[in-house]
Amino acid sequence: MRRLRWQIEVWITLSLARICLLAGRRRGALVYGRVLGGLAYALGMRVRKRTLANLRIAFPDRSEEELRRIARE
């Protein structure tokens, strides 16, 4: 199951990269990059949890909202 998910993620990533290259526009590439980043953030629950845990350790004085914003970037 993990292998299938990985293959789907790779296919989506490569497809979006091809579209960006074919579009040849900076704005289009930024839009697709944001979409891809948003999908990765939404689908990567385990990685997101680990990222937030690491950010909490690194920045204990920051708010939860700020840590989530950093993680999304």
C-alpha cells in the first residue's frame, strides 16, 4: 500500500512539474507549487506531526498558530 501511495505521489509531482515547465510562466509555477505544497501538507499527516513536534522543541516560546504557519512554509 505504501508503494502505491508513493507511486501516486511521484506521478502527481512529475505531472505538476511538467505543467509548470510547459506553462513557462513564473506565476503559474508558483500557483502549482502552492497547490503541490498544500497537498503534501494535507496528505502527509505523519510528517506534519513530526515537523510540528520538532518545531515545538526548537521554538518553545512560539504559539501553535505560528508553528503551523512555519510548517506550511
